[in-house]
Amino acid sequence: MMLCLLCGRVLTPHYSLQTLLLARQFYYDAICETCSHDFERINSSTACPACYRAQTCGKLCSDCQRYQTLKIAKATNRSLFSYNSAMHDYFQAYKRHGDYRIRRVFSGSLRGALTAYSRDYLFVPIPTSREHFEKRQFDPVLGLYEGLCPMTPLLIKNGREWHQSTLERKMRLEAPQTFECVRVDWTKFRRQRILILDDIYTTGTTLLRATDALREGNFQGEIQSLTLAR
């Protein structure tokens, strides 16, 4: 018997016959229908095509237009859910209070999103800081994506970690680099595209700094990103 990881109700996943016959592994969101109604999926047809901000027009949002004006190269991002009050409570329980059990709540949705990316991609997780790892005793991004795709840890987080939501926009753009890329002989990698994996897209600065670090590490291929929430 499976239970909703958020409320404890009995959970009955529904699989199609095609999924059962063809999938070597399949994943489901460990959340009941009642709880799932509290979360808001981002409409891909109307979201900003560059950062996936939820909106109604499907055009570049004001932030991405500003990045274009400043000639700042950003990785194209995809996010699955809006960061509403339910998602805030989820991450409070997961990251702040350390409920590692609920890392699997959205495994089905994340796995489904990852299938859109070909085998040409290296899946690179955003690392947590040493301070936060010692406090939580786990890496929240690795927890979300563990078992869903083969991850390649190419980034190291150094120095003080800035909370993006507390910084003004100008300070976000001027925040110091907190990532570095490990030394890599890219000629040994058949894959020439990278998908950066993160949990929350807050301001875009984390993904921008991660992209910069990979470029500084001499990666010349395409870089995109995927986050659970935005």
C-alpha cells in the first residue's frame, strides 16, 4: 500500500498499459489528488520561453528582455511548478526542517520532464554549500533527482552563499561567483550539451553563475536548465 507523502492518504497511481509494457522503470508523484490540487503547474504554452516565468502571453518576460539588453547570455530554463504557498510549505519541510522522505513527492513529474532531453546531455546538479550540507546532512537537489537520471557533478560551491530573494536586482547581478567547474577533459565526453539541475528558480542568478563557471571551465556546448519550481 502506498501513501501520499504529504498527508498520509492511501495513494493509487494510475499507469497506462503502454507505460507498464514498455518502461523499464517508471515513477509516480507520491502525492494524492487532493494535495496535488494545491500545486500550480506552469503552462508551457504561455510561459516565458527563456526562463519559464508563468504569464499569459508566451513572450519574453521583462527580466529576460533586460538580460538581452545587457547582453547577458543565459541558459534556457524550464520549470514545472509555480512557487506558490503550497510549494513554499513543501520546501520549508524539505529543506528547512530536513524531511528527506518527501524528496520523492514530484519524482514522476521530474522524470517525465527529463525524458524530453536526449542522451546527448550531461545532467549537472547545482551543489549545496558545505554549511547547508552539514546542517541538513543531505543535498536537496541530489535528493530530488537521485535515480531519475545519471548525474555528473561538475560544479563546486565555494565561499559565502547569498540568498537571492534578499538581494536587490542590481546586487544579484553583481553578486560574486560562488561556483567553479572541476577540471574536465571535454574531449573524453561524447555528450556536448549540459542540463543544469536545480530545485527552485528564484532570480536566475544561481543558474547564470553556474553557466559562467562551466564556460570558464572551457565547456563550449549548449547549456540549459531544469528546476522543479519557479
